[in-house]
Amino acid sequence: MLTKEELPECPVATTVQLIGSKWKLLILRNLLKRPWRFNELKKSLEGISQKVLTDSLRSMEADGIITRTVYPEVPPRVEYALNDLGQSMRPIIMAMEEWGINYKKVVKAI
């Protein structure tokens, strides 16, 4: 998690720093629906490399947005889910979805 001193002064810049990558936004979109396992996420995010997915998940976990739960099974099962802070991003992601839908309608009409 970033310290208070490491966060940008601008709140928009803070949000962009935390979730501004294409992949983090798409991971958040998926996690809004339910907890996911690593391979499920990888299959659902066409084009993402294993390294980028791993780095993104680790970063979001360190930033306090998601939780990683390891189940003591053989083989081990790991699930990623949004915690309460991550869930608080739901209105942001939903607004982006709505804007994207409206944008597609406008572009089709042109």
C-alpha cells in the first residue's frame, strides 16, 4: 500500500495511479461479479500475460483493494475478491460502463 506521502495530491491522480491501467480496470470489472481464481481471470482477459496479471493482482492486494484467499487443499486453491474498499469502486466502474454504452450509440448514429 502506498504511504500518504507517496500518493499524489490530486484525488483523480490517486485513483488513476491505483486503477488506471487497462488490465486493472478489467480485473475490477470481473471481480465486481464474484470471486475469481487466477486461471479463470487469465482466460477471461484475452491478451493478458501471466506476469501482468500476477503483477496487477499483487499491486491491487498491496493497495488494499482486493483480498487473496488461499484454501488449504491439494492442489491449493486461491481466489481473488474485492474487499469493502474495492467494492466502493462499483459506482466508478458502472459509470464507465454506462458512458461506454452511450458512446457506442453516438458513434453508430454518426
